[in-house]
Amino acid sequence: MRLLVRDTSLLNTPRERQYALNDFTHVDFLIFETMSRRPIAAVEVDGWAFHRPGSVQAERDALKNDICARCGIPLLRFSTTGSREKEGLLHLLKPLYT
């Protein structure tokens, strides 16, 4: 994440800064422009048991959601329970290529 957050002034709290700048905080997949290396979108694949509501990971997910939103990076989350992944990804990318 620290490579995606180019403007740390967008992070509102010390907790957000700590989380976003941690070397171990990452996104599962990143879609970016080849030439400019500008991030287009991030994709997270969430295991239901590990990311269930109320879990510590769910709190981290909320932090990541907020950080990505502030940095202008669309974040798409897929559950491992089968959540129409193909349709969601196409919906996210379509405006970028039409």
C-alpha cells in the first residue's frame, strides 16, 4: 500500500498512516497503466471466515477501503463464497476503456 499512497496528507489519522505505510499491507491484485504505472484499480479476494463482520481483519478492510477511496483508487472486493467476480470486474473496468 505504501507504494500506492503517493500523498500521505490524504491520510487523516495516525492509524491510517501506520496501516498504509506498513511494508506488509498490500492489495491482492493491482491493475495499472503500463506506461505511466498509474494505479487504475485494486482487487481484494476475501476469505469469508477470515474477513467476517466484526473480525480484526474486517476492521483492516475498512481502513484499506477508506485509504483507497481517498487516494482515488477504486477497490473491488470479492468473497471466496462466489460473488459474480467476472461481472464485478467488467463493471469496474468498462468505463476506463470505453
